[in-house]
Amino acid sequence: MPSASIALAGATGNLGMPILEVLPGANYRVTVLSRVSGNSSRLRPNLNLTIKEVDFNSIESLIPALLGVNVVVSCLATLAIGCQNPLIDVSVAAGVKRFIPAEFGMDSQNPFSAQLPVCAPKAATQEYLLEKSGSNPGFTYTAIANGLFLDWGLKMGIIVNPTQHTAVLYNGGDVPFSATNLTDVAKAVLGIINHRAQTANRVLYVHSVLVTQNQLNKYAKDKDGKEWNIVYKDTEQVRQEILAELAKGSGGDMEAAMLGFCFVGSHDTKYGCDFSSHLDNELLSVEELNEAELRKLVESFL
């Protein structure tokens, strides 16, 4: 029989799908929390997978879906990460033991990162979780910092673009940064669930590799020899430009703005983008890529 019950919010997103693949296979019962009229039709219920449509703004809707659930994993989209408090409150009320928030990015414990608009809501959510865990014995949380999504970023051409042989290189392209494949983030989530005692009320750090943009470019050039169209940008200038646009109050492309802040936090050492000195890979059974594996990954997108 499955050993625990997991609820997953945001199951059809870029990260939700890999997590959804690993949990039922590890013999956990999974309840997908899907918005009414959401994308749950893409999913196929099975013995260990149940889909429940809920109103994320309604306690009456959420509590029945979370009764008997041990762990809630939130994979809400970037623009919704500041709206997790109601789900946290309902989790506490329903007796959930562990909440894994939609962190999954840069180091929110770093004071510079915590000031970036893309990261500030994550830091605020951690503060709220810490408060709730302190006042509700038995309720705990774990956040995951994994840097940029490596394979997704290469596929989308936003870390570098092997398909088009183009790149925007930040601060010269030689800044080492932690990046993680989506499947490894899913493994980290599974590792937390498997080691709840050791991971309570902490931010854990994982990566698939410590790499630079120029290193990724080199692997692509070594394979096909083509020249790249390179643009150079300074992260502080990028930060100032995005803040100036947001200050105009016209709205604009918020997703692009948040992605821009991710680049700022991932390509400047003051934001703590190198996790190599404080990794939790071993605890969570996440293995780092060797050079041959990283080359193969880059080449797969050529």
C-alpha cells in the first residue's frame, strides 16, 4: 500500500508534470488539486492518482480535498507564488504535516536575492510558513532552491539558445551558476518526502551542475562549429531597466519582467547563484552531471 498521501497544486506546469511522474511511481498516493475548468483533462487518473477540482480561494472547497493528506507540494506559476497563504492556512486546518512551497529557484535566503521582485514573495511565504510551523506543532515546511531550470532553459533558449546559436551573456558569461534539470528537482521533492525528519523547516539546495554560459556555448561550438550571435548585458543595468518599467505602472509583460529578475539573480555572484558549497544533493539523492553528460545535454538541443 502507498505509504503517504501527497497533494500537488500546479500539476500540469513545467515542474508539476515531472513531479507527477515520480511520486506515484514511488508508491505515494497523489491528489492533484486542479482549478475548476483547468487543465486536469490532460492527466489520467490511476490507482495512485486522484484528480480533485477545487476553488483555491475557498476554504470550503479545499479542506475536503486535503483531509488525510500528509504533504502538500505547491508548483503554482511564478505570478501566483505570492498567493500561497490561503493554501497554507487550509493545509494547517486539514492536518497536513509538510508543505513544500513554490520556491524552486534562486537563493531566497540571500539578502540581495530576497529584494528582487521575483524572489520577495518567496521570502515572504517562508516567513509565513515559519510562523505557522511555530504556532502549530506537527506542521512543517521545506523549500527548495535549485537555481535555473537547466534543460527547460536550454529548450526554451533562455539560458543560451543552442537551436538558434544565439545567447544573451550576462556579466561576460563567465559567472558560475547552479542549474538543475526538471527531473532532478522532482527527485529532490521525493527526497524531502522520504526524509521528512531531516528536512523540516529548512531551505535545501540542489543542482545538477555548476556551469557558466560560456561553457554551454563552447560545448555547442565543439559539436557543430557554428558561430553564435552574442549580445552582452550587465545584470545591474538589466535590474534597473526592469524596475524603471515596472515603476511606470503600465503593467507590461510581467512574466518577462520576472524572468529578467531571474537572470539577474542567477548571473551575479552577490545573489548567491553558486550553491556548490552548501548542497543537499546527497541527502535528497540528486546526482550531479559530469562533463560528458552535460555536453550530451547541450548537444541534444542543437
